[in-house]
Amino acid sequence: MPSMQLPDPLANPAPQTPAPAGVFSPLFHVVLHEPEIPNNTGNIGRTCVATGCGLHLIEPLGFDTSEKACRRAGLDYWPRLGVQRHADWETYLASAQPPRLWFFSTKGVKSYFDVAYAPGDHLIFGKETKGLPPALLERYADRVLVMPMVPAERSLNLATAVCAVVYEGVRQALAQGHRALDAHHRLRDAQK
């Protein structure tokens, strides 16, 4: 894969488009630690827009997210996403100030079905080729979750894993009354 020039996030930050009127705060925040494949990140961004979740990208990224690159890739929903970029893990922690973190890895010992997700939780996923760094898995060992798979299978595609986790969270949010469905099965804030 050819090397791509990444824009300087301070000189050209991702657009922070305000949410349309009537839209609620993000249900969850999906955090991608050093994502490598643009198609996966694009699919994850679409899942976030469709479910009312925020998206955080922790650098380095394996692709360009400039306005021109997003237009060329047909990511017409990208401006509605309000994606946030962070230079590294510590910068992300300092700026996002996440209330609760959940890490997803094949090295987890607790099923992601066995957790009660809450609005505002941050769902952290690693890069496609290596997953999350061992230092993060050790530092947050009690928060590392695994997705059930048959024996001998290595992992799921990153975009597939994110979608499955987010929709488990959506299912729980509906059951707990944090979100509701309208007559057309569209998500809405349960308080409205």
C-alpha cells in the first residue's frame, strides 16, 4: 500500500459539525486505536452515524481523512459524524475524559455479552493487523472483552466487530429505557 500524506490535525482539524436539531448526545463513543484500512473506518463511521455514536481516531492512521479524500471515497455522511482525531492514547484520554472504557480483543477473558453498557461509554478497538497494544491490555485488564467465536478462528473484521458491539449496546439501551424507537423503528432519545 502506498504511503499517504496525513494532514496536520492542528492545521486542518476534522470538521466538528454540530448535530442537527433534535439529535441527542452520542450513545457511545467508538475509539479506533491506530486504524489501518480506510474501508473499515468508513464502514465504522457509517455505523456511528446510523446509531448516534461518536467516533475517535487515535493516530497514526493508515490513510488520509482530508475533505478531498473523503469526497473521493464517497463518504457523504462523514461531515455529520464529527469525528475527533487524537495524536496518541494519552492525548485521547486527556481530551475525551471518558467515563468508562471497554476494550475489545481476542485476548479478553470476559464476554462482551456479560457487560451492562451505559450511555457515554467508550468502546476501544485496535488496529486490523495487531489489535490493541499489550500495554493497554495489561493496564486495563479488567475491562478487556472478547467476542465469542468458534475454536481456531483468529478474529472478526474490525468493522463487523464494531457493528456487533454497538448494536449490543443499542439493544441494551432500548431495554434500559435510555433510547426508544419511533413508529418507523428509528432511534430517538427516550426523554423526548
